[in-house]
Amino acid sequence: MNGTEKKGIDLARAALMQARAQARSRHEQQQERRDGRRGLRRSGSGPDDRDPQPLRRVMGRMIAERGWQTPAAVHGVMGRWSDIVGPGIAAHCTPEKFEDGRLVVRTDSDNYATHVRWLAPKLLARINQELGDGTVTYIEVRGPAGDRRRGRWSAGS
């Protein structure tokens, strides 16, 4: 007889522990099946995706899941317009909208619209440097907005 054999109370204690472990395992399996049918999950003491999350992480995940990376990046450029194109251009020219690779910018005068059209290839390169190549494919430059009243002697009346 070796010293590793259990007798009496030790044998009973080992059998009880083994039975408890098997019962716990069966109970957990049943619970998982039951919760799986109901669509429930239990939260333990560890981190869970149902816990409060930082807004930056949630927004990043939402933007990626919905495929909004390009529009979000373009709107970021619109928010930093002065930093990207420089204060001189930004004082006379503002971005209006971005759609299908086309960026529409509005100038405060017709003369400045001509100047920005001349600068458009450089602006396009600078913007795509910020966003990634090919994000903006065309810059449409528009003159001042508003209804222009035509005088009595204007052509086209």
C-alpha cells in the first residue's frame, strides 16, 4: 500500500469535490444554453463591451462599421480649413460641401474665385495629402452667393 491512496474521510471528501465540480459544470452549460436561446449574456467581474466606453472608441468603431471614414475625414478637413489652405485663402474661401469626390468651395468675390481656380491643383494636392490620395478628385469653385439683382440696363433680362 502506497501513501497516495485515500481512505475513509479523505476518499469521501475527494468524491464530494469531484461531484460538485461536475454539477457546477453541468449547471454552467445549461445556463449558457438557456441564455443563448434568450439572447442574454451574463457580465462577470471582467471588462465587457456592455460596460461604459470612451466616446472616441465608440465613435471610431461606429464610423468604421458604417463605412463613414471618408466623409468623417473630409468634415475634419472642413473644420481645419484655415490650417490646411492657409489663413490668406481661408479668409476669402470656405468649403461648402463634399459629395462623390467633389469638394465645393465658396469665395467672397468673383476675382478671388478666379484666383482659387488657378490654385485648385495645389489645393487638391494639399487636401489629398491630409486625407489620402484620391479622396477629393475635383474642387468646384463658386463665386459669392446670394441673389444678384440686375439693373435696368443689364444684358440677359
